[in-house]
Amino acid sequence: MESERRELERVNAFSDGVFAIAITLLVLNVEIPSVPGDELASALRALWSDLIAYMIGFAVIGLFWFGHHRLFSRLVRSDGRLVLVDMVLLGLIGVMPFTTGVLGRYDEPIAVALYAANVGIATLVDGCLHLVARADGLEAEGAEHDPHALVLTVVRAGIFFASIPLAYLVSPDVAQYWWLLLIGIVFIRRWG
Amino acid sequence: MESERRELERVNAFSDGVFAIAITLLVLNVEIPSVPGDELASALRALWSDLIAYMIGFAVIGLFWFGHHRLFSRLVRSDGRLVLVDMVLLGLIGVMPFTTGVLGRYDEPIAVALYAANVGIATLVDGCLHLVARADGLEAEGAEHDPHALVLTVVRAGIFFASIPLAYLVSPDVAQYWWLLLIGIVFIRRWG
Amino acid sequence: MESERRELERVNAFSDGVFAIAITLLVLNVEIPSVPGDELASALRALWSDLIAYMIGFAVIGLFWFGHHRLFSRLVRSDGRLVLVDMVLLGLIGVMPFTTGVLGRYDEPIAVALYAANVGIATLVDGCLHLVARADGLEAEGAEHDPHALVLTVVRAGIFFASIPLAYLVSPDVAQYWWLLLIGIVFIRRWG
Amino acid sequence: MESERRELERVNAFSDGVFAIAITLLVLNVEIPSVPGDELASALRALWSDLIAYMIGFAVIGLFWFGHHRLFSRLVRSDGRLVLVDMVLLGLIGVMPFTTGVLGRYDEPIAVALYAANVGIATLVDGCLHLVARADGLEAEGAEHDPHALVLTVVRAGIFFASIPLAYLVSPDVAQYWWLLLIGIVFIRRWG
């Protein structure tokens, strides 16, 4: 039991580390301008879309971390399958500084599609993580389940996948406003 | 209780991670010069203002971390509101490597204003974190409160906001000396 | 005992940190393109080999972390020799963002050779770590040993070293497919 | 006691984080070459001095971490003075990816002097950390003291400071070989 507990703690610590590093690397996409001093103000204004992408990327990785943290606080041990699915999730989180950066620099449908695909697939893998935890009996006895968790995972992934045609058929900006639906979901679940 | 404790530990670990990464990323703003060997000495001297910014940025993030660490050592559990406000704070800390870098590279009022606004707003959000912890009853019973904490938070935020007009009306350098007032405050509180 | 336990925890935490940071820095090798908007799609397609390298690099560091985590969950204390060998291993893991980046950017035998040598040597050092743990009696009593562990370490290192002549004599791509043998090994061990 | 213990753990965790991040950022100084494929081999050979600097930097930060970890495993609580000195030390560790990078890129006396000054000052601050821990009674009762610790700290700092005139009067390379004396010291202490 003690050794199982320690294994779980390390999976926890490693995952937390990757989440924390990925979320903090987002800032590297906001590049310090190299312009003459009197053009700095306008150069900073041009970074506005990078800052929006920073905020979106921070909120998205933060939400993934929060869900992960909730799940892991219910677990009593890990197993190989959980670690494997967790690594796939972390790989998809780890690439977000790149896809978030593309989103911030380009106002193109493909930039939105790339980011939405990244987040949508990560959401589905996150759902698998919850399924593995339940199927392998890794949760503490009497752990409260959220009966709507799976439905909500599918809805969240759906919101991101649906924004891909939206970006191509309507506009990249509209597709990003569409993501605000997520905030609605968070509030409906009375987060906290 | 045990599960609550573990949730709190992970919020702790994640926050510590973001603080530690943001503070260490500051060094990336001090770029290694690319000059012929015999010009290295003067190229290094030209990095002086980047190094000053590194020191300011390190001290500021360090102070935020120290306050955060003090607050969290009094808590017995976290809740959704605390995590939400904590994420906003971490988002403002996470962007500091950028605003600190701008401060180091430019001797312009807007560079000072950007950094001061970043730190000032983060200070206010930090104050909210303390309020949420108290309002939601997350602190250990009998935890010692600093009766002046809120006043001092407002004073600290005020020092940074006040430096913005100072940078425009007097000079960016004077505005940065003004920040040294903070050290006075730290000593008045007999830090430690 | 208590103090030994804490020393071990810190070696753990430090190693986890280096693994987590190295794995997350891999994304910095996938550079955000700087092209006109209508060329973004083709610029992103050109990043395909960087993404493949990201996946290889993530899987490889992930496997090292997993083995490390397994070993350390059996330990009850650390000693100077263990820390020394661990530091050498971490140094070889820490340089992987560089060698993985070279692998992604160049389709040359030497790029494959560099990465294979990095991973092969790290595998052997990892094997030394297991030997030190056993020789110095750092494992918990009754800890289960994998009787094939050493053989498998040598086989894993061998797969990587063998890919070096393969890259020069056949082609860099074939050498990379050859690495997929590793997945076979992972499954044969019924990972989990 | 429990709350003191948790404060200490967080100072520990934060310090470990900064050490782990700084040591892993060293790799960013080894830049992936941008050359035609058939020049890759010679471009990689030109990185040799960057790799040497990586190894020196890794060993130096690793040694600081090891000493820090040893000290902190003896402590039972932290106080404001310890945190303050620790922050100064972390600030000097955090800047090492920069000074190590300059050392790797330039074969100039000033590059050696910069790095030696960085490490020498950090060593003295590290010594202060040990003094504060003792003076403030933060160590566990009965903790074993190394009677030669202070002398050795001064010797270590001296080795680095002495290499500065050596770099100017003899050559930068000789100054770096001089640092190998440190390894002798580590062995004399029968490290581990």
C-alpha cells in the first residue's frame, strides 16, 4: 500500500510538473519587440492577439489541470494503463505552447483548426483517463462520481471539433467566440 | 479530510511550479551576445539594464511566492473559488517574464507602465486570494491573521500604480527607484 | 530514518523535475512558422518531421521516467553513489531536447547517430542506477526484482546502438523504424 | 509544528524547482544548427565547447543542489532570514544558464571571469545559508555537522575567484582546467 501510494504521488508530481511547465512556457510566445523606443507603444499594441491566445491557452491548460487534479485526488493507486493514457494526455498538453502560439500569430482558419483539434483530442484522452481509473478500480471506495462527467467530456470535445468547420465557413474569430460556450458549461456545473 | 488535504497539496505544488518556472524563465531575457570576442566586454556591459530587470523581476516574483507560501501554510483545504482566483494570479505571474523583459530592454515610460500595471493588478488579485481564503473558511482554526495585511496589499498595489504617472511625468528611472519603497515596507513588517 | 526518507524524497522530486522540464522543452523545437497567412498550411505541413521527433522524444523520456519512478518506488533511502549516477543520467536526459531537435530538423545519418548514442548511453547509465541501488542495499526488503531487467536494459541499449550503422549503411528513416522494436519489448514485458 | 513543517517543505519544493529548471535550461544554450545537411557533421563538431560548458554548468548546479539538499534534510523549520538568503542563492543559480552560455560561446578571459564570479559569489551565499541555519537553530537536534564545511566553502569560492586572474594572465582554458581541483575536493570529502 505504502509503495503504491508513493507511485501514485510520483505520477501526480510528474503530471503537475508538465502542466505547470507547459502553462508557463505559453509566455514565450509573446515576444519582446525589437523596435526603436518611440515605436514601442504601437509594437506592444500589435501583441494584443498574442495576449488573447495566452489567456485562452492559460485557461484551457488550467482547466485540464483542474480536472486532472480532481480525478487524482480520488485515486488510491495507479497502474500501467493509467500511466500510459496519462503520458498521451501530457504529450498533447505539452504541444499546446506550440499550437497556442500559432493561434496567436495567425488569423487563419487552419490556426484555429490546429488548436481546436489539439484541445478536442486532449479532451477525449482525458475522458479515457477517467474511464481507465474507473475500469481498473483505482478510485477510493465511496468516491463521489459526477454522473454527467462523460457526457460533459463529449460535449466539451464537440465544442472544439465543431469550431473547425466554423473557422473555415464563417471566420476564425467567430470560432474563437464559440469557445466561450465552455465557460457556460463550467458555470452550469457550478464549478467548486 | 485526507482527500481534501491532497487536493490542497496539489494546488500548492502546481502554484509552486508556476512560480519557480516563471522566476527561472526571467534569465532567458538576458540574451547571450553574438559579437566578435574582443567586443564581448562592452556587449556584456550593455546588458546591465537587463540584469537590473532580472533582479527586480526575481525579487517581485519571490515576494509573491513568499506571500503565497505564507497564506497556504495556514490553509487546511481549498475550494473552487480559491483555485479560480489562484489561476488568475498565476496567469499574471506567468506573464511577468515578458513584462520584465520589456522593462529591461526599453528605457521608455510605457515599459515601466506595463510592468507596474502587471505587478499592481497581481497584487490586488493576491489580496482577493486572502479574502477568499478567509470568507470560505479555508484557514486552520486559530491561524494568526496579520491585521494590517489588507492595508499593506492596497499600499503595495498603490506604489506600483502610482509609478505609472511618475514614469510619464518625471522619468522611467525615477519610477523604478520609487519601487524601492517596497523594501521599506518589507522591513517595517519585520519580515521573518 | 525520517531524515533518510526526506533525502530520498528530494532526489525523487529533483529527478522528476528534470524529467518533466526536459520532456516539456521538447516543444520548443517545433518552431512557430513566420510566413504570410496563405502559406501557413504548407509551412505547418513542413513541420511534420519535427512533430514525429517530438513524439519519439516524448515517448523516450517518458519511458526513462517510468523506469526511474518504478525503481525509486522500491527504494527506502539514497546514498552518494546513487545521487552521482542519477545526476549523470539526468545530464543525459537534459540534453535530449537538443539531440531530439537535431533529429527532427535533419534527415541525415549523423542526426540519427547523435540521438541513438544519447539514448543508448542514457540506457546504460540507467542500468548502472539499478545496479547501484541493489549493490548498496537501498531497496525495501522484499522488493520484487524483475529478473530480466538487466538483460532488457542491454537489449534496449543495443537496439539504439545498432541503429547507428543502420542509419549510415541503409538510411536514416529505416533506422528510426527500427526503434519501433522497443514498443515490442514494452509489450512483451506486459507493461503494467 | 505541523504548519512549520509544511512551510519548510514548500521552501524545499520551490528551491528544488528552481535548481531543476535552471539545470535543464542549460540545454537551450546548445543551439540546433541551421546549415545544409552535408555540413551538419562539422556544425555539430563546432558545438563542442557549448557541450563542455553544458557539462560544467550541469555539474556545478548539481553540486549546489546536492549541498542544498543535504542542508535542508537536517532542518526542522525555516524562518524569514533563511528564505531571504535562499532567494539570493536561487537568484544566482537562476542566472547561471546565461553565464554558462557565455562561457560556452566565447573563449575570452571575461567569459571565464563572469562565470567564476557567478559561481564564487553563489558559493559564499551558500555558506551564509549554512550559517543562518545554525545561528537561528533551524536544524534538528543531534544533526551531524561537518566540522570542515565552512573551510571547504571558502576554499571552493577561492578556487573560482582565483581562476579570474588566471584567465587574464595565463589563458581562459587553463582557468577552466583549474576548476577540476573541485573534483579533488569532492573526493577528499569522500562524497557519499
